[in-house]
Amino acid sequence: MKKLSLILVFSLVMLVNTQFVQATGENTPEIKSESAVMIDAKTGDILYQKNSSEQMYPASITKIITGILAIESGKLDDSVVVSSDAVRAEGTRVYLMEDEQVPLRKLVQGLLINSGNDAAVAIAEYLAGDVDSFADQMNAFAKKVGAENTHFVNPNGLFDEEHYTTAEDMAKITQYAMKNEEFREIVSTKELPWVGEGWETTLRNHHQLLWDYPGTIGVKNGYVDESKHTLVTAVSRDNLDVIIVTLKAPTSRAAYWDTMALGDYGFANFERQTLTSGTKIEALNGETYPLKEDLSVTLPKGEEPVQDVSSDGELQLKDSNGNVLLTHTLFKEKEKEATATIDNKSVEEVDSTFMQSVVKTGIFLYSGLLLLLAFLVILRMRSQKHKHKKMRQVARSYVK
């Protein structure tokens, strides 16, 4: 183990010496793994890929799916009775005993920290009744997270020609799993006391980069002869979270070296940018629309996302090469028409209100005018009546 640590330290020194070249964007890392991908764990944007859609055998990184399915079952506190089939599982084990009762949470810890194949079978049988039925659940889960080129037949990754995945699919699966706090806590655990009927020890996490690469969170390594060395790693550093998947590396050292090289390349060259909620985006029609939520994309440092709004209201954020990083509905045509209708109605309502006010004012003034005329007529009639009365009085005086 000390020898491996020294080798990893030497690899880190070599990476520091080459980081300036990588930071300029002139070169990407030369890796030995046959397939690899690096994505931003938050946005899902691909920062690097090599044969990332080619089908490969995953080996024990399969246990990422088994683990997240067990956690999401909501049964972690249940007690699982271990079967004889689980005990006879080949490969790495946590040495479960037949009829031993083990909490499901403990089985998940043994699965993800020590890569227990027996724990994987015990989990599958408890959650689905048998391995085949659990494989069906795994495949349904893969489809749910967008892993379209993946097919599983067992919960632990032991070789089968029908058990395959891709680097890109494993990145999607891991991106989903790492959003679960329980999963993150388990895969980041370096050491864990283990007391069972058949084995008492301290489990040491098989993912060596938890010790040797700053910012590493986990998650899982694997190996069978047919798959060679597989490795999935989550790293958080410099306000950037990445998931790196390397498949079919010739040696474990190559898998770790490739992962560190890709990590250094990613942190040196990329940054996440966010358009905050409320930011006004101008559409082709000249109108502006505020974002209803934050939108984040990951781009080479210093590069701004290119905004493109279609006539039907779809906002696309692209990189400088025209690759679509994110699509977001800025507005819908129906909503636009509805808004226009509402605006028209508002104008009509304003016009109607104005006309009503004019009519009411006219009626009020006309009524006032009529009252004034009536008042003047009354005054005139009273004045004439008074005048006639006075004339009669004068006439009477002459008669006398």
C-alpha cells in the first residue's frame, strides 16, 4: 500500500509539471484507459470524453446502482437474513454467514466500502426476491436516469456478456446517486469498523484516491479479467464538481493516473457559469423574458455561453463551437398569445372605461345645464310675475 501511495505521489508531481500546458487549452491528457468521460456533476456537461459511448464491462462499479437502489428503498433499518446463495458469492466478500441477520444499511456499507459481492446478492434477494428480478429493477433504474446503452444481469458486476454499460451511462448513474446524502456519506467513508458473525475487522475503502487526490469524495473501483480496471470518481474542488469514469485501464495504477490527469485538466480549464433567476433574455421578436429559475452551464474559463432563442420560445445555451449545453423553455407560443390577448383585453377595458367616463361626464354636465336653464326660467317667471303685480298696483292708484 505504501508503494502504491508513493507511485500516486509521483504521478501528482508529474501532473503539476504539465498543468501549465493543459491550462492553456493546447493539449488534453493522454490516458491509457480505453474509454473515459468527465462531466460536471451539477450540470451534466461533458468536459472530456474518449470512446464514452462504447459498451464495456463494468465489473464492481455496478455496485453503485445496487447501493442507490437499496438506499432509495427506504428499508435501511430492516434486518436481512443472509441466504446460502449470498454466502457462496465469488470474489471480494465481507464474509457473511448463512442465516446471519444483518441490517440493510450495514450491507450497503459492506457493498460500497469493501465491495462485498455477498452483500450485493443479499441486498438483491431481500429487495426483489431473487437476483434476476433485482436485475430488472436495475435496468429500469438505468433507463430512468437516461442510461440507454446499459444492461445488467447481476448486482455485483461479476462477468457476463449481457452485463455491460458505457462510460457516459455510468457518469449519468453516478450523477444521480451522488445527489443522495446517504449515498455520498457511505462512499466517502475511508474506514469503518465491521463486526459480523464470520468476520471482525476494520473495512478500508477500496478507492485509493480518497487518500491521494485532494477533493475526492469516492465512489467505486472494479476489476474482472474481461473488464480490466474500472473506476468511477467524484471530485469537488475550486467551485467545480466533476464525475470521472475510466473503463478498461490496463492496470489499477493507470486507472488512478488517468483519473488524476483528467481531474487536473478539468479544474485548470473549466468553470461553471450561472444565469440567475430574473435575468432578462431577449427573444427574436425583440421582447425580453425573465428567467424563472437559475440556469448553469460549464464552459472553458473565460468563455461566455451563446444564447439562442427560437421562435417557439426555446432558449439554448451553447458553447463557442455551437454545441448545445442546455435547453430551457423561455416562453410558450400559447402563453405568448394568451399574454397578447390579455393585453388586448386590457386595452379594450381601458377604452371602455374611458368612454363610460366620458358619457357619464356628458350626462352630468347636460343635467347640470338643464337644471341651470330651469333655474333661470323660474327666476324669469318670478321676475315677470313681480313686475305685473307692481303694474297692477300702479294702475289701481290711478283709478282712485
